[in-house]
Amino acid sequence: MEYIEQLLDKVKEWARKLAEALLGPDVQPEPEPIPIPVRDPNRRR
């Protein structure tokens, strides 16, 4: 039984390392794009 627990611990550690490698250590939300004003020559005031 101890062998299975050790094996599960190894698999959990491997899965954690794989997730960190794929996703990065901290998953951060993507920054929101900043709207850039654009002059529209078709619109006049």
C-alpha cells in the first residue's frame, strides 16, 4: 500500500510541474486593451 501512495505522490508532483510549465507559475488574467481614440473623417460635428 505504501508503494501506491508513493507512486500517487510522484504522479501529483509531475502533474503540478507539467501544469506550471504549460500555464506558468501564476495564472494572471490578460490585461484589458486600452481604447485608442481614432479620428473619423466621415463624422463631423
